[in-house]
Amino acid sequence: MQNRKQYTDEFKEQILKECQETGNVALVARRHEISPNTIHTWRSAVRKRGSIKPLPKGKDQRFKAMEKQLKEVSAQNDKLKRLLAEKELELAILRELRDCQNPR
């Protein structure tokens, strides 16, 4: 019989963040004595679900959790759109200054 460890969602998120920062899954796996395949499984789950935490079993709870996730993603998307618009404006101003013969 196989002995399986249960890792907390916080631990998984920490490991995935560390992998993203270092860019080396094998190194992080060795450091925490975890199989690299386990980390890759967590990573694919995040890509598939958008989060480490699985959705609840009940239909109503699942719907509420998905609704909450959608709101969070929408808020993050809006924030990123605003940031992008600000950066595009900055670039347009800098290009305009660059193209001026005498910017003063």
C-alpha cells in the first residue's frame, strides 16, 4: 500500500510561487523533498482550475465558489487593463517628446 502525504493548499501555493521565482522545478523539489512530478501536477491543476483549491462538492457551493472566482478574475482583469492603458499613455507621451525637435 502506498503512503501518500497530504499537503496544505498554502504549502502548494508557496512551492509553486518559489518555482516561478527560481524557474527551476527540480531544484525546488529537491529542496523540499518532493517529487518534481508532484509539482508539475499542482501546476497543471492551477492552469486548469485557476487555483490550487478544488471546488466544493455541493452544486450550490460549487456555483458560489465559481462566482467568487469569476469576480476575482474580473477585478484583476480590470486592474490589468487600467495598468496597460496607463503604460500606453506614458509611451505615447515619451514618443511625442522624442519626436519633438526642442522638448523644452
